Amino acid sequence: MMRKISILDTTLRDGEQSPGASMTREDKVAIARQLVRLNVDVIEAGFPASSPGDFEAVRMVCDAVGDGAVVCALTRAVESDITAAAEALSHAARPRIQTGIGVSESHLRDKLHMTPDECIERIRRTVLFARNLCDDVQFYAEDAARADCAFLARACHAALESGATVINIPDTTGYALPEDFARRIRYLFEQVDGLDEVVLSVHCHDDLGLACALSLAGVAAGASQVDCTINGLGERAGNCALEELVMAIHVHGQEMGVFADVNTRELARTSRLVSSVTGMRVQANKAIVGANAFAHSSGIHQDGVLKNASTYQIIDPVEVGMATSRIVLTARSGHAALEHRLEELGFEFDEDTLDEIYDRFLELADRKREVFDEELESLVGEMGRQSKSIYSLQALQVSTGFPLTPTVTLTLADETGKQHTVATTGDGPINAAYSAVNQIVGVENELLEFDVSAVTHGTDSVGEVYVRISGPEGRVFTGRGADPDIIVSSVRAYLDALNRLLHSQRSESDS
């Protein structure tokens, strides 16, 4: 009998806690809809008590998801948090409240200033409070991997007695080794009466690069749910990457006696969407969804793959959605062909938006021979970024070369429609363009990282630029921009990061 492993995706909550990976409410809805296409079991939509914006985002995700997945909201073991979560989830067809507290000696002593008995009492009170508001309650024992095993078992028992339907065992700091973590899970099954009658979940961080291995160890020990994020986003080094965990189960599920009911052919598309929305790029050698995940440059490898792909590939790229399009999109492609391809990529637009996308598509197609899926997704992402802009690019003229002094004339429009034009020089065209942007936007920041890459192959590929900036208080913001002209891409990426910074400042002042 194969055992199903439920997938809880926490990209919208824990993933958003990656420095620079903030999302708007509309971004969260778009990702939630894609997660439904991916067929995850649970979507952790946010932390409603943290801000009015996150509260509203959870409500919007509930409406967008319908009964396509359980929608979960995080709380601390505090009644006001739990009440806010219940209110935010009131629209959900299948709501779940997740509440919990630190259980390690470090958390009890240094963070909570609480005795073990006080902690147990808090667990009993708040889990019962949550259960009275929601039939599905997930209890998380924060820092469980470093907690005393006997006390951890006592905490889980208290949560079960108070009505928890899911017990979540996190390695909050990514500290454990896989066998130690599995031993801890087995110990809990042995010591906690009734644990085998509810869902036991694991939530592992990647501080030692072991998040996926820890999660698989938990599954082997009896866990029936794994918390993941797309592209491994999350605090510090991130969480267990959903695409890695799911494909590990896909490859080894028979021998483990488990399966995950995820539509793996949506993995690459989901990865690209999250990367585009958050501005957090995926490294080329990232497992499953990286640009090099199925690339072979060594002559020996190429020879083997040409003879039989399985010599060096354990996964067919088609299984994760890396297949190429059957419809070739060019400047001669019609409105219907573009709409069909967008639908295949999981995008749905009203007629006016589709017309605007088609106009942008034709502009791009006129500049290159063929528009590929990745470029189409990049185009849609770029339009989405511009639609939320406080400042948007209107015109850019660059004069550069050797031995000329790079000169830029730039026009930006603010949200009122007023246009601002400046001309500057710099050490190079990017430096000159960014100086011009800074003169208009006028917000203190430091450029931390700048990277440019081709979306597809060929000299006519769309160039995508990724930047990271530090704001006035040291907070990090990311930005992406895409265009066949890399100077234009560079300005759009910088504006994207600055717009995120400005939106953040407004949100903080509003709250």
C-alpha cells in the first residue's frame, strides 16, 4: 500500500520572508492559482496578524483558491493572532489555522522567558482556542530539532489532547543530521499516544544544505506531510525546495512506499513565476529547475546522452515541464495563437489585457525571429511589474562607445502621469542610466548586486537583468527587468527594486 505524502507549500508565507522577496497581494494570488495547477495539498497563505496587507492577502488567496487546496494561516500561540487568522480564513472552503510555540531550551529561556510547564499550558490553551474556531488546526513545535525529546513529546501530546489535527515538527535552524531527525520522528511515534491517527508534518530549513534530505528522512520515519517552498525560498538559507522533494519522491517513491500527488509538469513554470514575482533568480545549477539541470557540456556526457538519455539523466525534462513549445511564435503569429500559448502556460487574461500583451508581443517578435516560452513568460512578468510601478520607464536614449563619455537621457513617469526627464553621464551606460534614475526617484539606496543573463539562446534573446539593492534602513530589495536591449532591461530592473522599496515604505507608514 503506497502512502500519500501531502505537500504544504509555504512560499507565500515563509518564502516571502527571504530578504528582498516581498510580494504584493496580487502577486500572492497569481502564485496561489499556479499552486492549484501544481496540485499542492495545502497553501500557507500568510500571517494575518502581522499586517493589514497580509490579512487581506490571505482573504484574497482564499477566494482565488476555492476548494482547490486547503488554505492555511500562521499564528503565534496568542489568542489575538488566532482570531485574526480565523477571520482572514472565513472565505476559505477548506481553512486551516497553524499555531505554535518554541519548545527548545534556547527558545524557552532566551526568547519566551517561560518555564516548560508554562509552555505546555500555553499550548493547551491556544490549540483549544484555535480548534473552537476551525476544525483543522496544525500545531508547530518551533525548534523541535534542538528540543529535549521528552519535552517535545509532552508538547505534542498536549497539542493532540487539545484538538490538533496536524503536528508539525520543524528543524527551524537547519541543525539536524538526517538520521538524527528520523530517529526523533520515530521516538515521537513511539511515545505520543494517538500521533499515528493524525497528520505528522516536517518543516526543514537549509542552513547546512540538508533540508530536502531531512524532509525525506522524516518521510521515511513516518511523516505524511512535508512543508516546502518553490525554489527553496525562505528565511536565511531557505526551506526544503518543493521541486526537489517532489522529484525525489517521484524517482524513489516505489522503494519508499510513498507518492506525492503533484502535477510535476507544472514545476518549471511555477519556478519561473515565483522567480519573476519575487525577483529572486534561480541559480543555473539548481536541481530540477535550474538552466543547467538538464544541460550536458562534457563530451563524454554528451556522447552518452545521445546514445541513451538515461546514461546521465535520471529525470526526463518533460516530466518537470521543460518541454519545448510545439507552436512557433513569430511576428506573423495571430492573436489566437498567442492566446492559446498563454493558456498552455497557465495565464488567463481579460480581452483588454490580452490585446495589450499582443501589442507587446509583436514589438518583441519584430526584433527577433522566434519568441520562446521563457521570453513570453518574461514579457508577461515585465508587464505585471510595470503595472504596479510608482515610477515607470517612458524613454531612454544612450550614447556610448570608445573613447566617448557615456551619456544618457532618461524620462520616467510617476504614478500621477507626470513625466520627469534628466540627462547624465557616467563611467559606463549602466552607471549613467542609474545616476539618472536616482536623480528622479531620489531615494537613498546602495546597489549590492547586478547580473545580466539571456532568457534563451542566441544573440537576439531577451536579456534579463537581476539587481539587489539596500534601502535606507539596510533592508534588501530585488528587481528584475527584461528586454532585448540590456540597457533597457537594466533600468527596468533597477526601477523594479526601487518601486518595491517605495511600496514598502508606504506600507509601513500606512500601518
